[in-house]
Amino acid sequence: MDAPATLPGKRGATGRLVLVVDDDPRVRTVVTWQLEAEGFRVAEAPDGRRALETIGREHLDLVILDLALPGVGGLDVLRRLRSGERNAALPVIVLSGRSGETDRIVGLDLGADDYLVKPFSPGELVARVRSVLRRAAPAPPVTAAGLRIDHAAREVFLDGREITTTAKEFDLLAFLSAHPRQVFTRAQLLESVWASAAEWQSEATVTEHVHRLRQKLGPGLVRTVRGVGYRLEP
């Protein structure tokens, strides 16, 4: 019989709850020790199926998700997360091997908040966890030129009409709206919104997401500054 996922609270920690999903028990142990030393509570899952069970049962603050999982793969777990309702905005940091560049890029496109390449420093992972949790903190609704962005609900309205966006479309729009009229290069947007860099992910990803937003919001809100990048015009 399969062993169940390790439940939180076994070691007396009282902080925010992080799910560590990895089929290597040594990785789970090291990451768990580091997180608990920093005051986090930790749940563990050795595969995608038990990860989904834990996500559906527990009120998690963040998931650390290995992409190379047996059975239900890491990308499938992430895809199901982002297509759901209750946990669609749950922050996720993906882990991948050095040869898993394609999966890592797909993971970021599916809405992962950050990534680390194995082998990694447990201390750096905890720093990434804190950074992602800070970015995921609810922000007040933003309203500009008929556009309303509700960060807590991850909803977008234009002239009172709800606009359906993907996870990354929302993240890009929310970031630009937080810095009205400020121009960002594609490389800066990759770093700030995708937690990536041009050597890992094509800047064409940004161009495509801007194009999709313009199709949904009209051409006037997200402006192109020729030779530089993009800005939100309030």
C-alpha cells in the first residue's frame, strides 16, 4: 500500500504552510529541515497524485513542486492547479534538472511563480519562498481608464465587464498597472513577471502575452514604446 503524504504539524512548527513535492526523500528531508528552521510548517508528498490530494485537503500558502514526478507529473499538477478555482492563485516554485529547460519554460508559462535548477542551495530556496510569498500578498484593487484589477480575487474588469485572463496575462497586467506610465523592457518583464531571464526564455513570450492582452482589452491600455518596451497608459 502506498504511504500517505506527510501531514503538516508533526514537528510543532506554527508558521505558513508549504507543501514539498519530490520523489526523492533526501530532497524532501533537506528542504523540510531548512523550511522548519525558518519557522514554516511543512507537508510532504512523494508524487503528483498525493500532491493533488494534499492541495485539495489543506489550506496551503505555497507549493515547491518537482517537475520530474512518477505517475502524475509536475506539469500536470501545475496545470490542474491553475485550471481550478480554489487554488488557482496558490504560489508555486518549480524544481527541475539542468536538462529540463523545456519543462521549466512550460512551467513558467503555466503560471509557476519561480523556479530553481537542481542541485540547489536549501538556503536559496527558502529565500525564494519568502520572496514569492511577499509578491503574492494581496494588494488593493487597481482602477484606471475603466480598468479594474482585483488582486485578491485575480479578476479583471473593463468598463464593468469581466475579462477572462490566463494566470500569466493577469500577472503581466497587474505588474504593469502597479507601475503606470513606467516603461519596461521585455527582459525586465521576463525577470519581474516570469522570474526568468532571456537566456532561459525567449522575449517573444512577453510580446505574445502583450498581444493577447490587447486583443482582450483593446490597443490603448498597454502601449509600445518603440525600441524600448511596454507601459500601461492609465
